[in-house]
Amino acid sequence: MLRQYELVEKVKGYDPDADEALINRAYVFSMKAHGTQKRASGDPYFSHPIEVAGILTDLRLDDETIVTAILHDTIEDTVATPDEIEKLFGGSVARLVDGVTKLSRIEAQSESQRAAENLRKFLLAMSTDIRVLLVKLADRLHNMRTLHFIKDGEKRRRIARETMDIYAPLAERIGMYEFMTEMQTLAFRELEPDAYESITKRIERLHRGGGGDLIQRIGRGIKAHLEADGIEAEVQGREKHPYSIWRKMAERHVSFEQLSDVMAFRAIVGSVDECYRTLGLIHQRWPMVPGRFKDFISTPKRNGYRSLHTTIIHDEQMRIEIQIRTNEMHAQAEHGLAAHWAYKEGKLAATTKHPWISDLVEILEHAATAEELLEHTRMAMYQDRIFAFTPKGELIQLPKGATPIDFAYAVHTDLGDQTVGAKINGRVMPLRTPLGNGDQVEILVSKAQHPQPAWLSYVVTGKARAKIRRWVKSKEREETIALGRKIFDEIVQRLPAPLGWEAMTEALRRLHLPDDETLMEEIALKRIDDVAVMEALMPGSAMKEGVKPPPQRTAISIKGLTPGVAFHLADCCHPIPGDRIVGLRREGEGIEVHVIGCDNLASGIDADWVDLAWGDETDGGTARLSIIIKNQPGSLAVIAGILGSHGANIVSMDQTARDGSFHTFMLDVEVHDLQHLMRILAALRATDVVSTAERL
């Protein structure tokens, strides 16, 4: 454990202006607060925060960050209070300590409201000051280094799983690969001990056998080759860590012996120009493996990582990976954001400009529920990335599997909301098309467009999903309220007398509702039945009305409402404008619309029946047809021609039966209304290739 003067000397060694008194005060306060508490290793608990502070001094972080590390467990594990921390060490340190405490309470397996709320608070603290995350990662790293002292195996596995699921991805997302690698290795050793031991032994046998140290020999050879052409390079070699090897074996479904690239080398040179010269010299000397070259200098990763990656076949007849970078790039690669905001650049700044953190903050603003927040945040943290470009050449980084919708929302929210189509590399492609590395994407827009609920089935970014869900929920409430007003107007017509001007205010008071919009929403979702509404508006009116409603009831128009939002068109009968329709209203659900003669209406005995009407100029719908056609060349072309000439669009087509000379097809066809459908059916029946054509 670092002694008090040793810690101060380490900080003063890189930051002569550090507040020595502040560090000394924190050291003494933390030691007294933790008192006689012990860790599982038997060491004084106080040794843990001091070791965490020591880890952060290696990153050359400022005095406030070091003090936060010393104090980070005092609020959670001692009687110290946030007010006490603020009084003694200032508001900035108090906020940092509180932010670190929030993440300490999140458990990987928890999907509870409390876990989400802690995550929400932590993300807000982190978005204001990245030092919160840096302290927490150092805290977790030291806990993993001492994990083996915990006797409870289940607790060890829980901590290791939490590290693998939350903390290692967080470290990777801000570019702290050194932290990420050590966390993953320690967690892997606990979670898969047999696999860890097997891979470790195989690496030992492969690279430490007779003939000297293979890594050193290869490294010296690369360095000598570069020096012969005038490039001074520091060449570092290493085996890839066991977890990385194990994951590649699992992903590629290969054995250790089949895995060729288990060694990696770094050539650290003086400038970007020398990076590319080094790449050329290496490719001149050794053959490269096609498809394994990546240029993260011209297209940096979202966390700021820059380097050239290539894989070559070395003289030893084995594949090795080589990374080429400058010293500045190397510092960024090892320590990520911590390298950016180290002491040499002054006090750490707010980090909402960092793209990944900005995305998390946007998700935070748009997630409606605890579950959504956790889901979207994990999406943002865990997925591998691809690179795509706007028509002007701007680089957009996205998760693997991202679609043009994800791309549009990554560029700008308004662009995503107005998306109607996309060109990928100059070709119009479906919006659900997964993007590939290097694709150029042009988004086609319309101001009349709005987010579609169907997009949720194929978008993969948390940002896009949160924005779409927010719009859908907003639209759903808006249209549910509008539908509720129409039902309310119909209820009012059934009252025995006109309403007074204070009737609504009194009704809301009797129903214990805050406003009329909430009342309309409750009516549409049948959380309040019609009789209760009538009694609230005009006490005694339901008794006067009797059990049966009056015969002349006005049908409720669904004009202006969006199918799938406030109401749902039943899949069993596929209503279209012109059909006589009725709605089934069940508690907590929107209205389900059926054709009046639908056989499935019998299942609605537990629902309220609502008379519905389409209204004027209602958008068309989708009709389902069953067509039996002759099995002869050109039959389907005739069917398609008839539908096209009548302005109908085929949505889907399935062959349902095959009987010698005849085939039966089920078609979903977009039509304007019932009359349009009748004309189409008449035209189909008139052609000699069609045996029968019926609406289902």
C-alpha cells in the first residue's frame, strides 16, 4: 500500500501545482472513516482506496480525481455523509464521489427500477465529468486483482460476470484497452477456469519452447528491417490475452491449433507519415493476409482509437498481427480518454462532446422506462462497430447490423424522423438492409414522413430505438385521447339532459383524475366504463337510461387515426374502407376493428362493442384474397397485370395449395376501398386463367 508521502510525491511528480493539503486531508479522513474495516484478504479496507488512487496516478490524473479515489467508498461503506464530503473537500469532489457511488449499486443481472435509476444518475454524472467513470474503472480493476481472496465462489463469479458485462465494455468504449484487457483476463480466469488454464498452457508451449523466445526473435527481426530503411521504431510483441483467443475460437468454431494469429506486435514510430512508410516496408518484406488490413488513422474508432492494423505471414510460417502507430496514438490506445484529459492538458473538462457519451445522454433523455434505459445503454456499450459515410464523406460509426434508419438517426434526429428511403452505394435499397464497412449512404426524406412502429423490428442502435419509441408512445397517447373524445361525445349524447358548464370539472373530481386528457385516455382504454362516466357527469343518469342504450347511436369515426396506434385492424377479416365495421374495446388495449360479419366477433363477448365508421377520405387498407389459377406459363403475369392496371399493390403472396392443373395463392393487396376491391375481383374472375377469386 502506498504511504501518504509516497502518494503525494507521485502526484507532485507530474503535477507540481497539485493541492498537497487536499490529498493529505483526504488520506487521513478516509483512514479514520474506514477504521478497523477489513478486506477479504485480511488487509485494512483503507488499503483499497489508496491502491485505486495509485492506479490513477499512473494515468497522471489531477488532484481532485486522486482525492475522489481516496474517498470513493466513504459514503457507501462508512458513516460519512455527502454534506460532510462537500464541506471538507468542496462541491466538485463531492459530486464526483456521489457519481462513483451510483454505479457501485448497479448489478449486471438486475433489470429493476432501482438499478435503472442508479444507472440514470451515473450517466448524468459521467456526462458532466468523465472522471467519475475513470475512478470507478480503477476501483473495479483493483477489486478484480484481489478477487481470489473472496472465499464465496458464487460471489466471485457474480463480480466477474458484472465486470465482463458492464465494466470491461465501459473501458473499451472510452478507449482504455489496457484496463479492458486486464479486467477481461481476470474475469475469464474466474468464469472459465478450465479454458483459461488450457489456453495459457498452450500459449506457453507454443511460444516458450526450445529455440529461445519466439516473440523476441520476431520483434528484433521487424525492428532491424525497419532500421535498415531509416525508420526508428519501438517494436513490442505479446501473445493475445487468453480471453481474446477463447472468444475467437468460439466465434470461428476452430480449435487452438487452427487459430493462426495468436501473437500481436506494435511498431511505434515518430509520425503519421512514418506509420504509412512502415506499413509499406512490412508489406514489401512479408506477404499480407488479404482482408485483414484496417486503417484506423484515416477512420478512427468512435472512442478515438487510431492505428494501422495488418496481418502478415512471417518467416516462421505463422500469421502475426502488426499494429503501427505514433507515441501519441499509443498513449490514446492504452489509456483512452484518460490520456486526453491527463494533467498535462490541465483540469479535466466536461465530456459531453465525446460521441459515445453524447449518445448515452440522448438515450437517457428519451428512454421511457427503466427497462428501455438498461436495454438501450447496453446496446450502446456492447456492440462491435462498422464505418459508413455520408455523400459528403463524413464518417459515421455504427454497431454491426445497423440499417439506414440507424444511420439517419446517427446523423440527426430530424433526418431519422423524415426517412422514406435510402441509397446504399448509389442503389436504392430497403430500409432494413444491414450496412457494411465502407458503405456510402444517402438518406431520402419527406417532410410528411414520421417514424414508423415497424422500424423497431430492425433498428439496432439504442439512440434510434429510443427516438422511435418516444414518437410512437407520444402518437399513441395523442390518438388514444382523440379516440376517447369521440367515445366521450357518444356517451354524452346518451345522457337524459344537456351538460352544464361545470359538469366536466365535477366529473374529474368524482373520478379522481387530474385533467380531461387523462379521462379521454381512460375511456379509450376502457379503464373506466361508460356507466361510471355517465354517473360522474350527471349523477343518476345511468339509472334513468336503463340497461340498453338508445337505438339511435352515432357511429364513431376513425378518420384521422393511425392503424396500429389508437386502433388495430383485425388480422382475421382485414377490414377496408367501405366495410361495415364494429370495434371491440377491452381494458388496457386499443380498439380492435372487425368487419360486422366476422366469425371471430364471438370471442368479443367480454369486450364492449363500439359502432364505428370510416369517415370521409379515409386512407385505403389491405385486403386478403384467395385465388385459384391454372398451372400454365404466364398465369401469374396475368394476375399481376390485372392488379397493376387497377392501381393495386401486392404486399405479399403465398402459395397455399398445389393440385395438379391448379394452384391456390393467398394475396395481401393494398386497395382504396371496398368498391375498388370489388372491381379487382370482377376483373380477376373474368380472365380465363383464374378459376376462383374470393376475399378472405
